[in-house]
Amino acid sequence: MSNMISKFRVRNGKDFSLKNFDTAYADGFRRKDAKEILAGLIEQTFDLQTELYAANKYALLIIFQAMDAAGKDSAIAHTLSGLNPQGCQVYSFKQPSTEDYEHDFLWRHYRALPERGRIGIHNRSHYENVLVTKVHPELLLNEHLPGISDVKQIDNRFWAKRYESIRSFEDHLVNNGTIIIKFFLNVSKDEQKVRFLKRIDNPKKNWKFSAADIEERQKWGDYMNAYEKAIQETATKDCPWYVIPADKKWFTRIAISSIILETLKDLKLKYPVLPKEEKEKLDESKKLLEKE
């Protein structure tokens, strides 16, 4: 499973192109085996999650970005099922609030970071500020930024600084013990259409569909360009992007779980060793309990 990292990791952001990633790739896995494989991966991850919590040295931040209907919610639900909920926290970021707009664009994301020993999942993230705002630059006017009173003032220099802010933010986190994994769930436009139609045809899924989804779909090319540029600018050695095939949800979950597992393994976590004095107290406690 460790080859998942090498297959889907963006090694060199400057050379990155979405055209080189197959949205329907399944790496030879079969759907009928997916449930058993995923269960095995989650079981191993559970053990490492316990060590992460006990060591209290690192935090793990997992970022999910994707187009609508790419399967973020189901991927999060399936890959984290079986883990200890006390050691996980999930934040789904919607449109910024009035309070959010009173601060810099990273503020609300910084507040949602996981503590040491915990796994934090961000369903959408600070990257929306170089994705949605790239396609809809008028949204940036809500930030009341100095020198930006008109969309015509939002130039390449502005975006370069915003990418720089994101890289610096993530570098700071890594330097202070937060491990970052960034997943882009790469779904095809044809598969998105199929999933939209299923949402419309199934009354139990109507709530997941909005007419605005169709409007955004018309800007597919703009979004792909925005994703490609964001990944090019922010894929680094310490804060990698993984472009995950998302046309087959069952394989998407296997790939994500494999990468999370391998990332935790690479930390080489160990349970804390008690000092001699504490160990002696532990032995005393054992003797007292055995005498009862």
C-alpha cells in the first residue's frame, strides 16, 4: 500500500498538471475487495492514532479539497470510521461569516487546528481563498483589504502574495509539530454529472443538491485552472498535495486511508516510557490491587 504515496503525491509543484492524473484509476484493486481492504487499513490506523495521542508530540491535519460531488463527505466518513472519536475533530468550512471577514483569511482556519495528539480534518480549508475567490474575485471585496476596492486591482502580484501566505502558514505549523496532508479528490466532469443526476432523482439526496451547483459547473475550466495553480504554488516537501482519483469512490477511500496510515507510520511513534519513580509507583499500585 505504501506505493500510494509515490503514485499520487505531487513531487514538483512547478511541473504539476492535472492532465497527468487519471480520475478513474484504481491501481488494479477490485471493488468486491474494497470493504475488507479498507477495514484492515482502518484497524492499523486505529493503533497508530492511539500512539499519536499518547505521545502528545505531533498533530495531524488532513485537508480535503474537491469539486462538488467528488465524495469528500463520504471519504471522510469511511476513512475515519473505526477511529477513536475523542482523538479526531472535523470542521466543515462554509462561507465566511461577518466575524471571519473582520480578520485575515487564515484566522478561522488557525482557530480550528488540531491540538497535539489529535487528528484534525478540514472539509474545505484556507485553500478556498485561492480557489473560489480566484473564480469569483468579487468575493475578495468582502475582506476590505487595503488597496483593493475594485476587482481590477486584484492582479498576479496579489495572488503571489496569497500563495506565499499559505506556504508560510503551513511551514509554521510543520515547524511546530503539525503534520499536514492535503488531498485533492480529482473527479471528472462526466462523473460529477452522473452524481448530480442521482441527487436529483433520489428524494433522500435532494437536500444535497442546489441550483447553484449547476452554475458553478459551468465554470469547470476556471476551477481546474485554479486548483492546478494552487497545487503548483503550494506543493512542498513538508506539506504535500495528493491528487486522488475520485471517479470510483471505493478506491478513493482505499487510497486516502493508505496515505494516512503510511504518514503515521513514518512518524515512528512510541508510547511514552515512565520515569523510574513513576514505574515504581505503578508496581506498588499493582501489588495493592492484587491484595484486594
